[in-house]
Amino acid sequence: MVKINRRQFIILSAAGAGTALVANQLGKRTIASQPLPQSSANLAPLYQSSDGLLELDLEARERPVNLGGRQAYLLTYNGQIPAPRLEAKPGDKVRLHFTNNLSQPTNLHYHGLHIPPTGSADNVFLRINPGEKFNYEFNIAQNQPAGTFWYHPHLHGLVAEQLFGGLAGLFIVRGELDEIPEIKAAQEEFLVLQDFSLDERGRRFSSMHMSLMMGREGDVITVNGQVNPRFSLPAKGLLRLRILNASTSRFYRLTLEEHSFYQIAIDGNALNEPIEVRELLLTPGQRADVLVKGDQESGQYRLLNLPYDRGSMGMMGGRGMMSRNDRDLPIALATVNYKSSVESLPLPTKLASISALPEPQTVRRFELNHGMSPSVGMAFLINSETYSGDRLNTQVQLNAVEDWEITNTGVMDHPFHIHVNSFQVISRNGQPESLPAWRDTVLVRRGETVRIRIWFRDFTGKTVYHCHILDHEDLGMMGNLMINA
Ligand code: C2O
Ligand code: CU
Ligand code: CU
């Protein structure tokens, strides 16, 4: 049952309505439309490498935190929501002394980094039990492009639950893109988007109460652990927003009132030149770096999340009327304030030069769908198979260039993600992709076929690809990928 607080009760009585259903809608509406801007937006602590080394202790633990002004019992790294931001440079060594003080096994994945999938690097097959410690150690390659990457748990079966509990943080690689004078001069802000579902005492609901088929979504949306924080934009200047969708299942369709976004990077990786967009669609796992020009009248502008329909399984999805209403509302995620003006700053022109990959040696096909699996019940499938730990679904040769044609024959959208190597989108439904970009997660909408090209570079070993709606991943929409020497 949803408890009605006093203010909502007054609103309810005034409206003369009295059912729990309406109460819940009003509750959601209150969250959606009441901006409570807070003063400062970047409170997460930061760990930067020095003398070529990024070294820190990282502890996963459940604890009470302040989430948007209320107490919440969440899963944290070092007690922080979002987790501490890590920053390194190409060529650095990373040493992370990890302690698992959760009540479940866990591990760490470094989403988007080009590092080995084995040993003590980006190894999602590690299982670190409660009370255990593990030392992660890896080198960031000299040719690792700068970008917005991130880390989160990746133990199959528990990924959605642990991420939804709050375990996610940025991993920034500083490099060439950051040295472009116009970008360097921009005011830089990080936006980690997370959603939570809490009872009135601030406790997380158990997974049993979530619509896992649809992919769990929470009604409290936070940016850097805050509800509607404020960011300042220097008049005539540039604001660089580095946005991560760290939600388990929620898609964000972002727009900033009266402003365009000039996108400079996708999934952390620089584009050839900025492209102007009014809206940004970010699926779980995806990142966008954008510049905003302070060229409007001084004032406050809301960063809005617009509704997006990612499909549903009808009754089976377990989404009632209320969630549908909720989805129809634009929600203010943050507020951008004009502040003191600066010397007028131009946009950068050239950002990177992305070369096309050579023709593929192999073309593979992947079909995303869901269905009944004898052992699991309702399951999410790739090529009719649900994930099994020891099956090698796909084997590739080191240095091969391959095209993967991913078709979604289901009724929900699936963002497809591959570990270790990023890829280029070649076509969507047979239409060539016009924007050259390196990505690690691509949206395959229901009914679509997306062709990507991938070059398996530098590292051999076993890793995974999966849907980044992490409930779908946990329910089987994942495959093992073996990169052979
Ligand atoms: Cu961010 Cu395998 O995922
Ligand atoms: Cu990943
Ligand atoms: Cu999916």
C-alpha cells in the first residue's frame, strides 16, 4: 500500500477524490513537477591518478544515505550515491582494492574501457563473496581514447538488483578531447542519472515486487543522487554536460528548454565534429557529452526528461495505468541557471577523425526475443538461447573485423552492449548510418535490424554481450563471447 503524506492528503481532499489509485498518481505528479533546486550539483568525491597511478580502496556496502533530501538505505561504493568518480589518463595503471561488504556476491565491470576481459581487469566472471577482498589491477592503454566510461557490478543474475540499489560510478579517461581549447574552456559538469524505488521508510523493495519482464524502473529520479539539482551556465560561455544513464531499465529522452545540445561524444567517444540536436535519447548504459551555449536570455531552464515508449509485454509486463500516466509526464531532472557572463566562447570545430573499418571477414546474425525456457520459465533470448555460464555462444578470432546483424523480433526495445571493444553502426533497417561514431551500446528497437562492425583488438579471452536493460540480461539476454588467439 502506498502511504499518503499529509500534504498529498490535503490535495486529495481538496480535489474531492479518494481512491488509492488517484493518491498514487498525485504522489507521482508531485515528484514529477515540483522542482526543488538545490545549490550545488557536484558533490561526489573524486579520485584522480597521479604519477601514472590511480590507486584507491573501494568498498561495496549497504548503508543509509541522503538521497534528494530523504534518508534511503542503498547499496553504495564508499558510502556514495553515485559512486566516487575515478579519473585516469591513457597509459596509467589502475589499482583498486575492492572489499565486498554486501550480503551478496558481486564483482566490477569497467563499461567502455578497452582493457583485458580476463585476470584482474574487466573480468565479469569473477565472483567476490560477502566479506571477501579482491585487488583489481590493469593498465589503461596509451591509445585508449579519452572519454566518459563507468563502473558497475556484473555478476549474472544480480546485476539489475545491485545497480538499482545504487552501485554505479563514472570512470573518466582524460585525454585529447579534453585538450581542445574550446572544450577546455567550457564549464564541465557530470550528470549521473539513476532511478530508485523506495518505501516510506526509505528501504528498497525486493526484486519480487518489480516488473522484471519490463525492466524495473523507479519513481524517484536523481541526478548525482539529488532531485532536480542546479547547474550554472556562464552567459555567452559553454557548459559541457557529461551524461551517464546509470539506470537499470529507464530510457531518458532529454531536452533543455530553449537550448540545443551540441553533441561532442557518444558513449564517451569523440565525434568528428559537434552535431546539433534538440533531444538526446539515452538507453541504459549509454553516455553523451554535449556542449550547451549560453546564448539565451539569462534565467532558469529545465532539463526535461520526455516520455518514451520502449514497448511492453501487455499484462505480463505488470505495468498498470499509473505507470503509464507517469510515463506521459515530462519530468524536470535538473535546472540550468545563467550565471555571470564570460568572454564569448565559440564551439569547437574538429574533434576527432574516425576512420571507417575495413570490410568484415564474417557476418553473424543475432535475434533478440523472449519466450519460454524449460528451466527458467519466461526468459529473454538471443538466437533462441537463454544465457548459460559455460556455453560459448560466439567465438571470434583476435584481430578479425566482423559485422553483427542484430534483429529485434520482440515487443520491447533492447539496447545491445558488447564488452571490451567498441563498434561502429553500419546500417539500421538497411539504411546506411550517416554519423561516424564509436559506441559500446546501440538501441535496437522492436522490429528493427541494426548492423554493427567490430574489430576485436589487442585482447583474447572470454567476455559477454547483452541487453543493457539489466533485468533482461539477468533473465538470459546475454551471450558469452570468446576471442581466440
Ligand atoms: Cu554496463 Cu555488461 O555492462
Ligand atoms: Cu559493459
Ligand atoms: Cu532488453
